[in-house]
Amino acid sequence: SSGNRMPEGCKFDAERAIGIRGIITDTVRLQYLEMPAGTKRPDHNHPDEEVFYILTGKLKVVGGEQSFTIGPGDIFIVPAYLAHEFEALEDTTFIEVGGPGPLMNMPGLKKVGGANGINPRNAGADHDH
């Protein structure tokens, strides 16, 4: 175990054993995810394009006909509708950015910005300008 803790306010999806915390704007979804070792996200696809940035751990990723193992500092991009799956080979944390599309409606994500512009308080900034 990497000793990572789920951040306060993080949701936990028992079906997938994935801890999720994130925000959405009108067109972008940004999430922090935790996957314990052995957790799998089965083969799926969707109209949302996604970019993943690995913070800690290792993921085995299969996308289309490609399969590879990625770790801290690695980035992988999933085009819209590409079948993909991944498995945490170790306790893994990563950032996922995606959109626009139906995944923008994931429960538990906090809506920020949009027509009201940047909202530093909701976006996590600790200054007033």
C-alpha cells in the first residue's frame, strides 16, 4: 500500500472501488481519483475525450489495440469513443480531465465557473483577486 488517504469530501464508488473528487465547468470535467491495487475499470467507451495524468502508482492501460504500463508523471489521452480499460497494478492516484459529453453529469462533482466566470473560492484558490 502507498499509504495514500482519500481527500476530505471525496466520494467512493464501491462498485468500482474508486475514490473520486472533482469539479465541472460548462465544458470540462476535472477529477482526482484513487484506485487501490487490483482495481479494474472494465472495457468501455464514451463520447467524452479524456486526458489522464498519473500522480502515484502504476496503471496497466489498454486502449484500442495498444497495451502499456504507466506511472508517475506519465500522461495518456483517450479519444472520444475509443474502447479503453485500465487496472491499478499498485495503489494509484491520478488526475482525469475530460469533456464535453455525458460524463459531465457524473454525480458528486461540484459545478464551478461557467456563466459567472472564474470563482477562486470554489476552484480552491486561497486569495481574493
